Amino acid sequence: MVSSIDWESKDINTVYDVFYEKGTRLGGAYNSLRSRAREVGDEDAVKFWTEQIVALRRERSDVHPDDRAAMVERIERWGSMVSQLDLAERAGAYLSAA
């Protein structure tokens, strides 16, 4: 996914805010999936999603707040991941409704 936003023209604080929020959104999706796994007793999935949450937090904390390129890369990648998870969730709803 290529962004149509000119991140170079944005204030670094704005870029950081968007970067942080994208991480929060992806972390929320991971938490939701972990909760569902817990509800159905899928301990392997609980472990997997917990590992994803930890890795995301680590990745986000490893990015320096002045590293525009690293933040933009993650904004785009994490946004794409959230979109994919949302589509997969909808597909699952379609399958369970059938």
C-alpha cells in the first residue's frame, strides 16, 4: 500500500502521533483476537496473539521519535495489516452467517 500523503511535508510531531495511533489500532486488533481465542479456549492462539502484542510494543518503542522514514514505513505497514485483519474478520462473519 503506497500512501498518498506527503509525509515529508508533515510536522514530525504529527507523523509521530499518526505512527503511535497506528500501533495502538493494530495492538487493539491483536488484543481482540487474543480475547476471542481465550473465549474459545484456543491456548495456542492466545500465545500467538500475546507474542504479536509484545513484538509490536517492542517494535514501536525501538523507533526513535525523530526517525521519519521508520515511522512512515510502519504507518503504512501497520495500516495495511489492520485492513487485512478487518477484512479477514468480515469474511469470518460471512462464513458464520452462512
